[in-house]
Amino acid sequence: MRKRPQPPPSVQAEDSPDKAGPVHLVTGEFKSTGPDGKTIEAYRWDPGTIHVTKGEKINLSIYGVNGSSHPFVIQGLNIKGEVTKGKETVVSFQADKPGTYPIVCLTHSDIAHNGPMVGYIVVDAS
């Protein structure tokens, strides 16, 4: 019996630590209808977690698929930007310190604003 391949739980940058590795994210949206007939929406980064290696130079490419605008911050890396629908935003950085760095959409910060839209950049020690 063949096993169905399972998607990885996160994305690992594949380039060597001395090269800028492209890492891709997209904006996504889930919609549903609640029991009261109202639309329920939630936005997210996809994939929700990416892993990079300490010392790696990263080009984080984020493509806007859903939602008109997603201003964001990457906490702990002092990176800010904005992703708009149909456009690619690229931010570059070097992953110097191991840890977990949240990427937070400022528009969709909590459940009242169709969020929280939070992803994670995990910098592994090796």
C-alpha cells in the first residue's frame, strides 16, 4: 500500500549559509459561514513557520494573494514592510542569532480583525 506524501510542517531554506536564500511566503485567507449566516474570515501567512540557519543570508519573498494590504513587522529583527494584493515584497536580512521571530500583520492583529495573522521565522543554531 502506497503512503500519501505528507507536506512538510515548515519550509527550510536550501542555500548555503553564505548565499542569499530565497524563502517564499504568501498571504492566505480562510472563509466560512457561521451558524448565524455571517461570514467568518481569518488571514494567515503560508507557510506559517520557516526555518533558517544561523548566519544565513535570507531574501524573504512575500506574495500578496488575499487581502488588499498587510503591513507587517518581524519582531526582534527590526524589519517592517507591507504586502499588497498581486505584488511581491522582498525583505533581506542575515539570521545572526538563534531564536524564534514572529512576523505579525498589523491589520489582522487579533480575532476582532480576522486574525491573528502571525507566522514564525525560526533561526536554528546549526
